[in-house]
Amino acid sequence: MTPDMSEDIQIRQSIVVRSRPDVLYRLALEPKRRVRWDPNLVRAEYEGGEGRLANNVLVRFKFARRLLGLSFTAKYGQLQAPMRGGWESVRNVGPLEKLTQGWTFKAMPGGTEVTMTLNGRVRYRWIKTPVERMLHNLVVTTLIELQRQVDAQGAQLMEDMGREMQRKQKEEQKAAKAARRKR
């Protein structure tokens, strides 16, 4: 395979959630808790049954059907409770050679700034755009659902802001299309 065939995808989103970093850390990183509220996951469990959140521990994940229902094993790393943590896929995840997810939790007045980073490498350039869109939706819905889990009002505000942004983007696209037609 030539190096120019694979393409990197990097997605990073932050929100402020009205909760403590330690609570959010466990919700985001503990597999049993995560699968309860994250609609993107249908399964998340420690490999070999019982386990605990620690560096180099293997976890089995299965994405929801709209995320192609992909199953994969990931290894936890960079865990520093309650400030940061994440995992990295052990092998390919469908069209991705590699998938990593990182979380940072920064305490601030009124809550915690939560940043979720998702990095992946697609094997073929032609599939980058649809996979990137899918992963971007995964990050946004995961953050909104995390917020909804601890703060229903704040989550509604985020959702409304997201809808407003989408509406504006559609209007801009229509305007650009109309401008191109006039030429």
C-alpha cells in the first residue's frame, strides 16, 4: 500500500457540562456506564468479563448499526483520573486502520470543560469524507448525550444551537448554489 492512499481524520469538540470532572470521567470512560447513555455504542465491556479502568486494559466495543455496527477491541491508555483518558484500537475498525478516542476534563466555574478527540486513519482516500462525517456525528451526539445525562437543560441548549448552525449552513449552501446559477 502506498502512503498517499491512507488519510488521517482528526475531530475535536469541547462543551461545558454542569458536573464535576470525576463524575464525567467515569461516565465517559467506564465501559458499563458509557454503554448505558451513549447511543453510539450497543456494547462496551472489559475483555474477559470483569475488569477495571486502568492503562493497557483491553475493552470490546460494538458501535450502533448507523455506525456500521462495527465491533473492535481497544486498549486504554493515558488514564489520569479525573483529568484525562482514552483508548486506541488494537486492530482495524472497518475502513479505519486506526481509531483513537481521547477525553480531557478541565474543572471551571459552573462545571467542567469536556473535550473529546477522535482520530482515525482511513485506508483509502475515497472513503474519507463519508467516514469523517460519520465520526463527526458520533462525537457530537456523544457529547450531547453526556451532557443530557447530567444536565438536561444544557443539553437542550446545545441541541438547539446545533440545529440553528445546520439551518444556517443549509441557507448558505442554497445561496451559494443560487449565485453559481446566476453566472
